[in-house]
Amino acid sequence: MPKIDFKNTKVAFQYKTDDELKQAYQLFKLLSYPSLVNLGSIIAPIIVNCGGKFLIKKTLYKQFVGGETREECLNTIQTLAQYNVGSILDYSVEGEQNEESFDQCKNEIINNILFSKDKDYIPFCVFKPTGMIRFSLLEKVSANEPLNHQEKEEWGRGKKRIFEVCQTAYQNNQPIFIDAEESWIQKAIDDIADECMNTFNQQKCIVWNTYQLYRIDRLEFLNKSIQKSKQNGYYLGAKLVRGAYMEKERERADKMGYPSPIHPNKQATDKAFDDALSICMENIDKVNICAGTHNEESSQHLVDLIDKYQLNKNDKRIYFSQLLGMSDHISFNLAKEGYNVVKYVPYGPVKSVLPYLIRRAQENTSVKGQTGRELSLIMQELNRRKQKVK
């Protein structure tokens, strides 16, 4: 079985200068203090509104975001490509909830598809459904509540936007991820994703749905999705992630008095994620996989499965994925060994991307060991470089 050396910091940080590495260290050091992160999440919007966006741009933004526009991301994308790491353009503007902003988001994603279609180093595009359909409408549809005439028309416009994006992806042979969101709006998203996959994935995998494996019901849903794809003769695109809304999910369940939809602990989530990888690989003839994970054990598990099924390391049906600015030790060491790796490269104006940045900061304090791991690896590399100079 091939073993990946995820502790090889020389490979992990080969694209960073000493100064960039020191800046990353200082940032992750700050992120190791939850009280500081909580305070920052409150004052960051004030700083930006008072004209201090350059402070955010030189710290969090620089670490986790590619630029203000897709063109500004090209430098980051090309740097990653030098080390065989692909990119996913991620328009990370959030918070708008009107028809004009939904149309603008749709057009932005379509332009991303056209921008990426001939670039091998941008193998996927992505979008959040709440960028094109109102959150509360998705919630109502997911709960099977009746819609009034106006809401039905609005729902039709929202679905049309998503179908237009997926059709553009299909026409330009550019695969696209539909991101997962909160559990109480996910049913409507899953139904749209199924419909789009049935329509556009008959010949190959263009549209992908996202499965959040911290949810107790997702393994069963994944199995049903695979069976449905086989019955209807289309390819299933499965982006597997652990999940991004754990605190929010548990708080809502507690407040509204229903059982939490989230696994009770990290071990159960890890097992579900690894089981999902195994299930997908057992059905690789019909399933394309993207393992969105910052976990070394899960990454090695997929490496072992690729070896078990005697597939090529760079089989285009299988990708590993991490976020820009995080887990470079996984991304670059896998890429060096010849596996398909992509980084999410978010972009957008500082003010609009702020909710994304705050989530990344909070995630690094709440994910067990994430900040400590990043810090220790950066320190290890800085020490290695120092010894080399001596």
C-alpha cells in the first residue's frame, strides 16, 4: 500500500517564501485564541465599514482568498498549477437576498464556467444554491409547505437560474459542484441536484451534489442516490465533506426540540466519511468522487482504496480537495505523488467575502487540532529552512 508522507513540510510549503510562511504563522497563532476570534468576528465588519479593509486584506484575506475578481485569482491559480494542484473558482459573496443579486450571482457563475472551460488547472466550478434562491423559500420547499402563487413563480425563477448554470456547464464540458447547506434547506437542494444530474450526466459526470457526512442520515442518502443514478442511467457526482454548520445545526435542534441531525462526536463523523469513500469506490463505474477533507487519515484511506481497486493515481473520476490557505501538507504531498488535487480558491470584494472569512477563522478554532496542526507544520518548516541555512 502506498503511504503518503503528510509530514513532508518541504513539499507542503515549497510555494511560500520565508516571509509568507512567517505571516501565516502569525495569523494561525492569533486564530489559536477563540476569544480573540470571537471579538474579531464582531469588530471586523466595523473595521471594513470604517475604511480599514486593508487590515483584513493583509491578514485573513491574504491567507484564505485568491483576490477580488476571478482575474485577480490567476496569479494564485497559476502558482498552484506549477505544483500540479488545480483550483476551483469559488465566488464567495454572501448575504444578498433579492432577485437582482440572484441574477448577478448566476451570471458570475456562468462567466466562471466560460473562463475555466479550456483551463486544465481549473477542473471544477462551484456555487451555493442560496446565491440564487432565497433561503426561506428553500426552507419552505424542503418542509413541503404549500407555496402561494407569488412563491411558486419565485421558485420557478430560482430553479431556472440553477438549470441555466448547469446547462452552461454541460455545454462547455466544465464540471460544477452544487454546495451543501443547512439541513433544513437541503431537501430542496438535493431534489434540484438530482434533477440536474439526471438531465446533464447521462454521458459523463458534469453536475455534482455535496454530501455532508456529519449528518446521521447521509450514508443512507448516498446509497439511495447511487441506486437512483443506476436506475436512471446517469453518473453521480459525489463531493464528500464532513460539514460546515455543526454549531448552528445543534443550536437549532436544541431550540426547536428535535433530535440533532449531527453525529454525536468526531469519531462517528470520521467513520461515516470513510464509509462514504468506500461506498463510492465500490460503485466507481457510476460514481465520480471528490474527497473534500483536511484529515490525513481519510486522505490515506482514499489512497489505499485507489490502490485496492488497482486504479491509476490520476484517474479523473477521483479528486482530493482542500481550502486555499489550509492543509497544504495534504494538498501538495498528494499532488507530488501524482494524485488529482484541487484547492477551493474563493474570491470577491473584501466586504462581501467577510462572512466567509469569519467562518474560516471560527472553523480554525473549533475544528479539533486544526490550528495547532497548521502552526506545528509551519514551525517545522521554518526550523528546517533555518537548519539548511546554517
